[in-house]
Amino acid sequence: MLVDATVETQRQGTVRTKGVVLRRLDTSSGDRNIYFFLKRYGPTWVFAPGAGRGKIRFGGATDPLIWSIVDIYRTPSRVYLKNLDVKDDFWALRKMPKRLRLAMEWARVLCSTLMVQQENDNILALFYWSMKFLENPKIPSTLTEWRFFWRWLKLWGTAPEIGICHECGREKAKWWYLTKEGVLCADCKVGKNGGIAIDSTLLTVLKNSAFLKKADFVEWGSRLDLVDSLVIKKCNKLLIEALQETV
């Protein structure tokens, strides 16, 4: 019985859907537990008996960050992997160790933040396209990461306001201070602790990274001059902390 992926998650039977491997765990007996992020089903543990011993045809298709069409079989107590058809292995990204490590960090944040078996198709699509941008060596990886996490927060309605000062509404200033609530102008920052100092030029870069459509982001990011990666990394860390506070 082949059941469409729109069925309720607890229904027994075979389901075909698509998704990405976030992590995997092999047992001492040679079985494999694979944590998929699946369309319509969200993060789901899927059991592959014997896969850790190499006796099943899945092979490297169960490596983290592999995107596939997946056939799974649901029982009342467990989900089993029947088959998968690799659609994107991100081979070029796997040849860039620093960027691959960054993608693995994103996967860890997804694992620690998303609820098990809760549909998050918008986040799944965002993750895929963010990996595509990360695979492009011309686009600064720090800006791709900023775009990924800011848009994730935006989908959840908690992204920091970066268009205007979130206290007074000012639109123009020479210096800004990024907080988890948004940016503060220098006047509103007086007497307040915290905040990452960014100048108006860098704020424009962050806004473009967050707001541009996919094709425009690729074109703009590919010809961007050098940016202050250290400051952007601090901004990205702030976004990750804001995400983890939602758990």
C-alpha cells in the first residue's frame, strides 16, 4: 500500500516523501538510525536494520546532508527505511571543508531546535537553498549563514528588525547596534548594555542578504566586495542564540 505524504503522520503503511539526512547513529549490532528532515513529516528517526554493516544497498545515501526521495514504512511503534533515491548529494560542497563544516553546524541547530515529527516545510526549503548558496564559492559564507538564520526567524515571526531602529523608528544613522529584538540607533543605545556595533554600510549588506530574492542574492553576492566577516559571525551567533531560546 503506497500512501501519499499528505496522510496523518501516525497512519501505518508506506509513504513516499523527500528530505535530507541531518544525522545518523549506528548501533553496536550494525543497525542504523537515521534522522531525516522530511517534507510533510518534519524531523523523523528512521530505522534501517543492518545498514551499518553494509548489507543493505543504501551505502553513502544515508550520509548527512544527502537529499533524497524516500520510501518509509510506518508501524505503530517505528518507522523503517525501505528505499531512497538520491537527488542532490552536494558533491561540490563536500570538496570545501570549511563550508561543509558550516553546513553541518546548521544541521546540528536544526536537530536541536525543531520538534520531532512536526512539519516545517518552509524551513526545509530554506535549508536546501541555503546549502545551494553555500556551494557557490563566490558568495561569502557568512552572508549565506546570516540569510539562512534571519529568514528562519522571520518564518517564525521573531526575526530582529533591521530596517529601522526598533525603538524610535529612525531609518538612517551612521552606526547601529544589533540586538535580538532589532537594531538600535546610537541615541537609543545610550544607557543600554549589549548590542553588536555595525556601521550603516554593513547594515545595508545585511539587509540585502536577508531581503533579496534568490536570483538577485546570487548575482549581488557573487560580485560583493570584501565584508567584515568577524562582525557578521557575531551577528550570526546572535541569531542562533535567538533561535535556541525559542525551544
